Amino acid sequence: MATTRRHKHLALIIARELASQLSTAAFIADADGDLVFYNEAAEAILGRTYAEAGAMPAAEWPSLFRVEAPDGTPLPLEKLPGGIALAEKRPAHASIYIVGLDGERRMISITAM
């Protein structure tokens, strides 16, 4: 069991390192759905650095951003690609709107796996 945890922890470390090198926004969540890292490109979308926000459970994600369908309807976590990937254990993709802490509404495409 300790070996399994160690491998999962190592995978998150490697994923975080990869994400930090990308110019594309990337969010890293663990198997429980907790946000464990987002990169500098994602900081520009959210309006807060990861150092300021830190790790957080999925239930607290709305404190960083509001997610909407193209018609402006709020989207719950289970309808987002990340929620689908987590709950159904399959990749998912969608284009949605996100409103960051700066109040700007931006269309983004999300792929989660």
C-alpha cells in the first residue's frame, strides 16, 4: 500500500513539473478531485497565483472562478470535463466560459483525463 501511495505521489510531482513548463494553462487534480497545482498560464485566467490560492478540494473551486455554459447558465462540477473524468473515469472535453477573480468572462476549452 505504501508503494502505491508513493507511486501516486510521484505521478503528481511529475505532472506538476510538466505543467509548470507548459505555456498552455494546466490544472492538476488528484484522484479525490482536489486541485493540487495550476501553472502560470492558468494564473492569468483565474486572476490569482497558485501560491496565493494553494491546494483545495473541488467544492472550493468556485471561490476561484465561476463556470458557465455558452448561454450563461452556471455549470456544476459534475457537468465539467474534470468532474466527468473524475466520476466516470474517462476523458472528457468541452468549451465553456469561465469568469475569473478579475471579473473577465473568457471562453476556454477543457480536456480532462
